[in-house]
Amino acid sequence: MARYIGYKRPKNTKKTIQSLLHYFGYHKWLLALVILLVFISTAANLMGTYLLKPVINRFILPGDRQGLLQAVVAMAAMYACGAAATLGYKQLMVIMAQKVIRRIRADLFEHVQQLPLPYFDAHTHGELMSRFTNDVDTIQEALNDSFTLLIQSFLLFTGTIAMLMILNFRLSLIVVAFMILMILFIRFSSRRSRRYFQRQQAELARINGFVEEMVAGQKVEKVFNHEKADFEEFCRRNEELRRASTGALTYSGMTIPSIVCLSYINYAISACVGGMLALSGGLDLGSLSSYLVYVRQSAQPLNQFTQQVNFLLAALSGAERIFELMEEPPEEDTGQVTLCRACREADGSLRETSGSRQEAGDRPAGAAETVLAWKLPDGTFRPLEGRVRFENVVFGYAPEKTVLKGISLEAEPGQKIAFVGSTGAGKTTIINLVNRFYEISSGQITYDGINIRDIRKKDLRQSLSMVIQDTHLFTGTIADNIRYGRLDAADEEVRRAAQIANADSFIRRLPQGYDTMLYGDGSNLSQGQRQLLAIARAAVSRPPVLILDEATSSIDTRTERLIEKGMDAIMEGRTVFVIAHRLSTVRNSEKILVLEQRQIIEQGNHEELVAKGGRYYQLYTGQFEME
């Protein structure tokens, strides 16, 4: 049966096949061996049927038992070779398919990691995950089964027609006529069923989306007593799916019995006409026997070929989606300034070293100080201090919409800079520009006097640490999640970071302590506890620049004060950017920047801004809501 797969056919089949053949090129000799074994298997099948003619004419009718025994042994050996070839190409194809899929997955994952952040803003996570799951799985299934079956079915079909023509050309016209009828019926049934299958896929997507929303929103559904209305809506969508599925399966279910019926009629007519030809002397008995066996098996490769074409088209459609993602331009990075470890000599000069990074208080007495430094293209070094400067920066997520207009600010090493303002004023956007998640439209951002465009992005982000409001934890132990900030951190450093973030006390109360496994983004912890782990992760990295974007939004006031004390200890001599809605958390900042209408309208410390009586004063006294 020609089953329809719920995928659109590829838009550019030739290009997709060329891209897929590129991956086969890594295993071209294995592919050649697979194709050779397919030929051997198909030839054994075809020749075994043809040998019925000489066996009957030369040995059975004359009564030559010795010759018959030799012919049977020869046929058995040939079929054994065919069976061995079938087993061989199936096993080799599985091996090759898994190698190809492994490389496709690896290339896809590597490329996705290099895509710029705006790409993820414009595409849903589910859309990207479908490339790794549905599309890759469809290619895998097609390579495991459909690829070789398609070749074998084509060879078997064309070989069968050729052998029928060789045995008796005039009698073969009957088979050709029925083959044309079968092909026309398959096309008719496929077209009708495809429309219903497309509708079925659409209805299935709607009902799945509805169920997902209802399951995720169970609490809201129960609060507003919406169970009955939602059940009625589900029943309506379920009925639409039933109708579409019934229509699709009605037409697709007609294919097999109809083709079988036509093949029986074809066989019966061929047997009757062939028998009359044999009686009249126009056809020998051996040829008739071989001919009828060919007729009997002629419909199978046609059905199989049509079905495998649909499977391969579905796989090519999935492959096209994967290769389109791989063709997305990666994040551009023309920076040449790199981050390295350097040893400070007695005269104050810096020399690159491969030694481990040490804090001033950790190194032995008399040992040279090891610091992080920028290595410039000319081979000179500049110490990493954390001085960040914006010079008349203009930025917009889209060219026609400016989000920041003429932003200028300077953060000295060790300063705590706070951003306040209403939602949408551009506070988080400024932070994202420091990381070069987005590129500015005009102006300049410098880091220790170096334009951040000249710094390699990997090294730039290595010098920063960020704690955002939407905490993300990975599957693994609590210690592993904290160590994510610096993979070479020792266990003692992990515990020290947790103590600084005030997370050590609740971690030790857990049954497995730091070895407690986290699953589902840390769903077995409270939101506040997850936020504490994110802060500990930032603390263990010991960055020269720390960014806190609503980092304490899920923590109570008492814990927040404790964290601030710890943060003040580890951030001494480092630059800190803070975004917070609770102004109590930014009072001790050396500089507070008030953003409104895409630009900085006020700046100064807490006392200076309150004395001005402007927007900050209104925010602080509650006369103006930041929301």
C-alpha cells in the first residue's frame, strides 16, 4: 500500500539529495558494496524463477532424475547466495545508516551552537527540537529500510517485466495493460488519500496542542471551573480528527485489496491465454511455468516501490529542513583579541603562561602573580580589569525600531552600576550588548579600552558571568550545576561559592547534599533555591565583570541581604551591573542609571538622585510604578 506520510514534499529535491550524498561520500566503498549485494540478491530472485523453464523442459519432462538433482542443487546454491547477499546488505546498510545519522546529528548540533541569539528569538524551541527528533528519525528509518528496498523493488520490477518479455512478448502485453491499470489506480488513491491525510495531520496538531495547553493549565482550568467547556471543545476537535482519519484510511485502505484483485485477474487471464498457447504449441510448458510465477510476483515490487518512494520523499523533506538549518549563517566573529593567563613580572610587565589561574590570596609567598589578560594582535598584553564604556550607542532589534538611543556610560573596575526604569526601557538590552548577543547599530562599546568587536566572542563571554531571572539548571548533581560556571573548580571552591551565595545551608539539608541529582530544570527545588544555585554558579567563576539581571527576584528580603554581603566580598575590585525592580537592592551602588524612553535620563548615586527629586525620586517614593 502506498502510505502517505504527514510531511510536505521537498522544495528542492536535487539539492537535498546532493547534500545527503555528501554524507554518503564518507562511506562510498561501503555504499558500493551494499548496492552490489542488492544486485546479487535481486538477480538470484529473478534467475531462480527463470530456471524453472530449463528444469521442467530438460529434466522433469524427459524424466532425467540425475540432471534434476543437479539442477535443484544449483538452484539451492543460487538462492543461498541471494539470501546471504540480502542478509549482508541489510546489516551493512544498518551500520552505514547509523554512521551517517551520527555525523548529521553531530554537525547539526555543532552548527546550532554557533547560531546567533536572534535566530533563537525568531524560532520556537519545539521547531528546533523537531529537527533533532522527527526529521533525523525519519531519515534514519528511510536509510535503514527504504533506501535498499527502493533499489531492490525497482530492479525486481524492471527485471520481472524484462523476463516476461523474453519468455513471451505477446503474452506480456496483458501484464503491461494490468500494470498500467494498477499504476493509475495507485495514483488516484494516493492523491485522494493525501488530501485527507494532510487534513488529518492538521487536526492532529490542533488536538495535540489543545491537550498540551489543558494539561499544562490544569490549575487555571480548575480555578475557573472550565472542565465542562474544555471537554466539549475537545470532543469537537476529536470528531473533526475522526472524520479526517476515516476519509484518509478509507482511500488508503482500498489500495492493497484493489491491487491484489487486479493481480489475481491478471494471473487468471495470463494462465488461461498461456494455457491455450501451450496446447496449440505456441508456448512450451517450462516457459509457461516461469511466466506465471513472474506474473504472480509482478504486483509486489510495484506496491513496494510506490510505498518506499513516499517514505523517501518524507525523509528528503526532513533532510531538507535539517540542511536549511545548517545553511543558516553562524554567529559572525572577526575578533582577534584573545583572553589568556599571564604572569606579572617584577617590573610590572606581563608574560603569557599556561599555569593555573590563582587569586592573589591563593598564591604562595614570593610567587609571581598570575592574572587574566587580553592578548592583542601585535603580541602585547593588557590586564583584564573590567572597565566597560558605552559611547553614544544606538541599537534596535529591527532596523525600523530603535530600542536604545545615544547611550553613554562608563563603569570603572570595582564599581557597582545599577539600571532602573520601567519595563521595556532597555535595561536588559544594555546587558545583552555587553555580551555581544546582539550587534549595535552605531556607536562603540569598549572593554578595558578595546572595542568589543575586536575581542573574540568566546573570550569576551569567558570574562563575564551572568545571573538572569529565568534560572536554568541542567540534569546532574548540585555540585555539577555550580561547577558549570568554571569546570575546573575544585570541590572546596564549589562549597565556598555556595556559602557565599547562602546556598550551602539548604544544600546540606538535602539527603545527598551536593550530590543531589536535579532533573527537569531543578523542579525538585523551589524557585528561590534555584536562583541561589545560579548565583553560586556565577560566584565560582570569579569573573572580573558580574551581571545580575533580576537575580534576587525570587529570594526573600532577608536572604537577599545575606547574598549581597557575600557578593560584595567576591566582587571587590570587580565591575558589577545590576538590574532590579526593588530599589532597596541598588541603594549601595556607586552609580545608578535611570532609563526611560530609550535613553538615560538620570544618573548618580542614591543620595544624589533622591535629592534631585526627578524620576528616581518618584520611583523610590512610590509616586511612579516601574511596571
